[in-house]
Amino acid sequence: MKKIYLFGVFTLAFCLSAFAQEGNFTLNGYVKDLDNGEELIGVTIYVEETKSGAITNVYGFYALSLPPGEYNILYSYMGYQTIRQQIDLTKDMVFNVELPSSVTEMDEVVITGEAIDANVTDIKMSRNDLNIQQVQRLPALFGEPDIIKTIQMLPGVISAGEGTSSFFVRGGSADQNLILIDEAPIYDPSHLFGLFSVFNSDVIKDSKLYKGGIPAQYGGRLSSILDVRTKDGNNKKFGGTAGIGLLASKLMVEGPIRKDKSSFIVSGRRSYVDLFLRAADQDNFVHFYDVNAKASWKHNNNNRFFAAVYLGRDVFEFEDVFGFDWGNATATFRWNHLFNDRLFSNTSVIASNFDYKMELDDNVQGFIWKSNLQEFSFKEDLNYFVNPSNALDFGYHVTYRRFEPGRLSPNAQNSIFVDTELQHQFALDHALYANHEWKASERLTLAYGARLSIFQNIGEQDVYLYDDPKENVDIERIDTLSFDAFENIKTYINLEPRVSLRYLLNPTSSLKASYSRMVQNTHLISSGTVPIPFNTWNPSDYYLEPQIADQWAVGYFKNLKNNSIELSSEIYYKDIQNVTDFADNAQVFFNNDLSTEYRQGDSWSYGLELMAQKKEGVLTGFISYTWSKAERKIPDVNQDKAFFANYDRRNAFNAVATYELNDKWVLGANFTYTTGRPTTVPSARYAYEGYQVDYITERNGYRLPDYHRLDLSATLTPRKNANRKWKSSWTFSIYNAYNRSNAFSIYTRVKQDDDGNIIGDGNEKEARMIYLFPILPSVTYNIKF
């Protein structure tokens, strides 16, 4: 049945191609920023005579197939002036456009008061596009703008809490979010324990968060896709930015390698907390650094090449006794090619590495623990522009993954540890997809397609067979299956249908609905609440089945005041099969029989999301509210009873605003409130092989207090900037302005008095809250040249 369905999708795609009208001509090209030559994503191209059009893809390319004739074409994009171009289409034409920013005056430009109405007319729902200019004006912890912090305030998104850049989307766990930078996956987005994220705002070109209705070209995660694209670099002139903050500084330089043909951009950040600590003669050190670099080359209008690299690392040392570090490294090579006027191709080769190390320097218990995950991908994505009413996307992806769960080595002569290494695991992940977007009428647009996921767990590996695979106390191995390199161990084939529709009620409002199935074959091995870098990843294997999520969503979208105010409301329901968890009191750390601890069950979540957004004027920002519920039921967990997921927060309210007071000052404010999240408090503790282990009887049976916080900022841009090449600004911000003590976590300890003395015989326990950040003022000096 699966094969028949997919064959039908591809057959439909080729049949639709055949229906492209013979007498039509094609108008195509790239839309760029006039000032720096950057291709613009999501530009609207509107044909006045046919009342139809197109949108530039993620590479800035568009194509229209129209009958011969004269047309008035409008090119419009938020923050840029709208260009009206008269086209006499008597043959296939290439027309590249450079849009000037809204402050540039040009005779051939028509200034319109209309805002882009994609909120209503676009078929995509459950998606948020982040405006990086607005993000840079908002209050930020220690003055560093961060798209992750903005994402955590969107409807349907729940923050994992202070001290982390992780987030939860529509009842899914943090590992169910696919985070991409230039198409390469990032496995941990945090810097400096969540104070910063891996995304440097100076190099971000475009970012989109998909929470539902996810297009067929994306896969591998259940809950969301965060797709971040970096700038290509200015191919017209040299320039850059620099920023000096209290904890970190950054520098970005860009410019042409060959004007209008090739460009580069390089950006770096580094924190210097460690320098302050060394100056104060402290033995505790913590710092991070990251580097973004990219080069692009336009060979001709049909061939463009891009190479991008990201490197980031965090390091922590405690008195030369204990330390750890982790980092992400990615590399992407892309080739954009036009096969003909309508067929656009993007070919990508991608590499990604995530690794971490933990070290204890001790003569008796000294050790070094290392782990990493590597993957290499090849992707071929094609867009075929049939006509203004039909567009096809199809392609093939393959990824090879190498999992190294952990290696433990002694680092002292008398250490009690010996060299121990968990088995490496390997996987091949194939995907074929096709998607068709069809404008059935002026009111109705449909998008439907499917993704065929073929996942192979492969050798070299030994698979242990157990008398009882679920017995995790008295474990009894009965046999071992040995597999050679690349020999197939287990194959999982899953079809992922996707469908979305938009019905236009009137020019300013619409109804939308979507259904999507997502499959995830990489599993985070963690029994904790908040993801940390030292959790490991496993592929679906002999015992661990893929996680599968089905999500339905319906929404109503309305624009007001000439599209300057956008309103949206969505309800969703998500059902997850084979959600991965662990048996109560599981031993997750360095366990050669970890498969006996796996437990897979069901999860379900549903909610209501409301949002109002204002994108134009001196006052901009958004207000969001989410009501949601997320539960799980997993065999051998919580006595087989349903329990709240640890990211279940019933209410979440967020308000984000920037106000242009005058031509010098811009004010910003964030306010966030969420219901306290569930957490697990141990009911007892016992000794196991010399370690004290918490004993759990009820999963997530306690809730932390409600969370709320106000942040404020003010950005000063001196008027003298207008008359000089170097432009500067100051950003002043206050994080947690009214000094709210928000609980990060809770732990239990032996009951003590105020002086730290143990009360009684030491068997009486008490719960203690952990709080992270009080009120934190900061200042940052920025330069643009």
C-alpha cells in the first residue's frame, strides 16, 4: 500500500508537468538586495492582469509560466520598496531584480502602503518567520540578541527554562526539534549554559520555525523544524560589524571576492569570563567561541556555488580538578543549477559533528569520558514551476550516521577505572519525497505530498539477545548476533503523508488546515528533564523502534488595518507512537545493556494558540497565548499510569514590543509568564555499587512555581552616524527587571538548619529550589562599517 501511494504521488507530479500549457513562456530570475547583493527569500511576485504570482524560494529564485502578452509585475518584500515592472512576454525571459530598501529613493520605484498579506494568503500554517531586525532590537541577556530566546516566546513553544537554549514545541520533547544552520544539523544549540545560543545574529539572513504542516522535504524529527540560513556576504562592497559586551565580543567582516560575482563573510564570537576569572586569580574557568564563514560564487545565471562552515565550542574547568567541553562543527557545500526555465535544483553535501568530553583529575577516581555523533549527507532537491497555479517539489536525501556513545579512560596511574568503550552504532537514512502545491481557485489552495523514509541500522556491531529484553535488574544474555561493516541489522520503512489547505474567506481572512506524519529515528538517551550536552544519541535499532507522530491543526487568520496587524488562532492535536523513555530508576550512564532500559509507549498533546502581531509603524511586536496539555503513558513507567510530560505547561503568555521613540532611541520590552512545569522528586535514595541513586515512585508528580519575567532595553544610535562611514550604537538592557526568583529545578538533601548542620539522624529529607538569574543589567557597544 505504501509503495502504491508513493508511486501515485510521483505519477501525479509527472502528469501535472505534462499539463503545462504548450503556448506559455517562462519569466524567471533572482531577487536580491540592491545594497549588498543578497538573494531575498519569500519575495512576492504578483501579476496584476492574472491576479496570480509566485514567491522566491529559499535561494531567492522565482519562475512564472504565462501566455504571451504584456504584464505589470509587482516585486514586493517587507522592508523594501515595491517595484512595478512592465514585461512584454514574447519569449522565455530572465529578469533579475534588485530591491532597494524602503529608505532609498529611486524614480522607477513605486512606494505602496500595502503590507505583505502572506499571513492570510499563504497556504503555510503553524510557521513563524523571525524578523532578525526586530530580534536585534529586543532586550537580551547580557546584550546579545538571540533568535532562540525569541522562539521561546512564540505560541506553541515552551522554554526549557533559564540556563538552556532548548525548547519544547506542541507537546514534543527538545530532542524532537530539528535545528539546522545552512541545512546542517545542530545537536546542542547552547553556549555558556544557555546564556547564549549558537546563532550569531550578525550573520543570520533568514529563519523559520515550522511547528506543523511541515513540508515533505523536511524529516527526521517529530515536533518542529528550525531552519536558519546565513548571509552569503556582500558582493558589492566591504563592510562589517563589531560588538563589545559584558561577557562576550564579536566581529563580522564581509565583502566581494570579485564584485557582483563572488563574496565572503566571516564572523567570530568569544566570551571572556575566563579572562576575568584568571585576573582575579580564580581556578574556575568557563568560556565559549564560535566561527561562521561562508563563500559564494556566481559562475553564471544558471550555476551558483556556496560553501559554509560553523565551528563552536564551550569549555568549563573547576579548580583543575573537574572539567568538560562540547562543541558543534558543520560544513555545507551547495550547488544551485537551472536545468531549464522552470526546473531549479539545489544539490548539497553536508557534514556535521557533535562531540563532548568530561574529565575528572583524581589519583583514585580520575577519568576522561568522550563521546560524539557524526553524520554525512547528500541531498538533491528540485523545484519545478509548472504554471502560476501549480508547483512541484521533489528530491532524494541520504545520510550516514556514526554514533560513539562513550569511551571511558583512566587519566591517573592509580585510577580505579580501566579503558571501557560502548559499542559504536551506524545507520543509513534514505528519504524520497514529492510535494505538489495547487491553486485550485481564487479561494482554495492545496498542498499535498509524501515522504518515504527508509532507515537502516547497520554494522559493524554485536547485538545481544536477552532471556527477557525488559528485565533491567537481573539481566541474562542468551546469545550474540554479530554483524559486519555495512551489514543490515534492522530496516524500518515508513510513509509520511502531508497535506495542507487554505480557503480564502475574503481578502483579509482565511481558514487553514493541515495534517502531517513525522518519523524520528534518532533518540536522545536521557532520563533527565532538561537536555544537556552530556546526553547521548542512539539510532533506531534491533530493540528501539522509530517514533511516529501524527498531527492535525486548524487555524483562522485575519489581517487588519491594511495588513499591518496580523491575527492568528490555531488548535492542534498530536499523537505520538513509540515515544522513547526509560524504566523507573533506570541506569542510563555507561550501560552496555542499555536496551533493557528502553521503554516505548504513547504520548498525546493538544492545545490552543493565539497571536497578534504588528510589523509596521513606530510600535512593533507581538502578543501570544498558548493553552496546552501533554501526557504520556509508557509500560513499566509510573506504574503503567498516564503522567504529565515534564514540558507540560498549561498556560503561556508572552508580549514582545519595540518602540521607536525618535531617530536616536529605540525602546524594547519582553514579558513572559508560564505555568510551572512538572518535575520528578525522588521518594527515597539507595546505594548501588558505591553510588547514591534516587528512587522514583511517581513520575512528574510535583510542579515548580509559575515562571514570569520582564526584560527592558534601550538602543541609542547617535544622529552623527548619518554623516560618517562608521556607525555606532549603544544597547542598554535589564534582564529580569523586577528581580523575580524563578525556580530552575528542585533537588532533595538531608534536612539541615540555617547553619548547614544536619537535623536528627540524617534520614529526614528536604526539597530545595535552584534559582539561576537575578536582575542583570548589561551594556553593549556596536559598530557597523
